Amino acid sequence: MEKNKDHRDLGRIMDLFSFQEIAPGAPFWHANGMIIFKELEKLVRETDDRYDYQEISTPIMVKPEVFKKSGHWKHFLDNMFYFTNPRDKKEELVIKPMNCPESTYVYNSQVRSYRDLPLRLSEIGRLHRNELSGTLGGLLRVRQMTMDDAHVYCHPNQVEGEIKTIIKIIDEFYTRFGLKSSYVIATRPEKFLGEKEDWDKAEAALKNAMDEMGIKYTIEEGSGAFYGPKIEVHAQDSQGRDWQLGTAQLDLVMLPKQFKTTYVDEDGKKQMPWVIHRAIFGTFERFIAILLEDTNGHLPLWMAPVQVSIVNVGTDHVKYAAKIYEKMRKSGIRVNLRDDNLTVSKRIREAEIGRSAYIVVVGDKEIGDKTVTIRHHKKGDVGTQPLNEFIKSIQKEIDDKE
């Protein structure tokens, strides 16, 4: 059995991405890689729509006061990119390293009532962090990243229900991709903000949600953030290294207190909501890296850059192969036509190396019967089918996201 390749090798083989010296730690996404990226974006947006999240977008470049309020300027400055405006030396600007603080400006843009809660704001945001050059490694640790972020503003009594929904979403995602994931609850550290009573309530809400969902987890005592406990989703790469991906982080005080987010309760009094920071993938880059290595590049059909490769046996079959290509392309199938000047066996091998999900071969018999002979990357030769029947089966597999 072939050993799964490193995602950097797969990126080259499948023409997904590259890294260039001019941009350390920032991937250049090629057309094939962007197909994977966009399919993941589409999936997360469809999921957020189903669970009543509202998508927002906040600026990449903001003034330092945002991160001074949040505390990141004091505790995270070495990991941030910031600069002085060359045309106005009095103005400093920061390239945002996380989405969290900026979501509060959307929340605070109007008066919120208890009836508005829970308010679920999602954002697919581009972030930049000044990771040390020696720690960079492919897509697993980068300086430029894209996160499927969300912030849920809610009443403390709504937390458990929201956490259950988030865990359901995360579990659905990781099960869909067949990734072996594990869950960790990180609890109150020695130095923390807020009241111990609120922390106890928050930790109980996380544990109850996980227990009722039937999700197994371990507890890492004292490893929570200073502003709240969290649930982490971990997965391993092909070398057995552990990486954190998704998260559900409770925020009892940092965003609500520092940015004065409030809602008006039933008695007309202002109250401070709790905030849940949620990410399903963690970052697109790390998730794609681990998924590539876990599948050895054989991605689910719906997100495969090349879903079907067509190989004609000889020059007499080029015209029929071209007709099949056009019909599949117009049917919404990502297809390529391998009619280059190589032997049939070499063209089939090239398609296999490029991780084409299906390979169809056409010759005299297929032209006469209006059929295609099919190879599947897992099942091998699966026989011959009428062309229209094959197209319908492919479309169904894509729509079902099998």
C-alpha cells in the first residue's frame, strides 16, 4: 500500500499551490487549489445559512486601538504585522491577526435587545500573523491564513444549546471528510479574568453539551484562555503530529467587557452577553493540508479539482472524446481531455498521479455503443456505461457530496 504523501508534494503533483521566496509563509493558490478552497467556502456558507448565521466582513487593516482594547497589543504584539503610514507619520495601522475584536463593532452598530440573542455573526476572514520563519511549514503553519470564523453573542443560559449546535456542525464536518478527530476541553487557568462562579457555569455548560451529544473528550486542566474555557478539535497529519483545528471558545469578559457589548434585558436594563468564538476548520490552509495527507490527494468527488479525465485510445477517437468533454463540462463536471502525445497507458497513469477521481477511456467500441469505459481511483475498472447514464451518476454523487 502506498504511503500517504506530504501535502507539499501533493500540492505540486496536483498543481494546487506553491510557495515563493517573495512571500514567506504565504501560499500562492493555483487554479486547482482554488477549486478546493471555493468548495470549502461554499460548504461552510451553506452550513451557516442552515443554522441562522449572518455573514459579515470586517477590514483587514485597522488602527492599533482595536487590539489595545482587546489586550492583544500587550500580549500578542510580536505576532502582529503593523506599520506607520508613510504619508502620515502619526498614523499607525495593523494587519489584523484575528477577526474577534472587529466583530464587536458590527454588534455595537445598533442597540441590541434580549430578543436579538443569540446573534450569530460569521466571517471568512483573511488573517496575518508574524510567525517565526523557522517555524513555518507548508500549509500547516503559515503567516497568511483564512479562517472560517464566527462569533455568537448570547445570554449565559443560551450557551449550552449553542455549544450543542456548534458541536453538531463540527462533528458533521469531520465525519463527512472521514478525519479521525479528538476533542479536548481546556479549563480555567491560574490567572483568569471574571468570576469563578461564571467559569464554573461555563465549564459545566461545555461538559454537559459534550456529554449529551455523546462526544468523547479529554480535559486539559488549566489550559483555557484567560477569558474563558474552550473546546478544541484535534487531528493528526500523516506523520502522526497533533494539530488543533476547530474550536468553540467561550468568552466571558474579553470582548464583552473591553468593547462594552451589551443588550437590553426584559426589565430594560443593560446586560453583558457571553460570546462564543467558533471555527469549524480552524484555518482553511491547515485543514486542506491534513485532508490532503489523510486522503493522499484522493479528495471527495464534489471537491476534487479534476473529477473526470478522458483518454482516447487513438487519433480516430479524438472527435468523440472532445464531444464527451464538452457534454460533461456543460453538465457542470470538472473534466479534462488527455489527448497529448503519449501512450494510452502513460496518459492513464498521468491522470492517476494527478488524482483524477474518474478516468474514462474511449475507443472504437465506445464510439459504436455511445458508451464510456470507466476507471475509479479506489475501485479500479468498473465497467462500461452509456454516456448519459454515467453523467447522471456523476452529478448525483457530486450533489450528494458523498
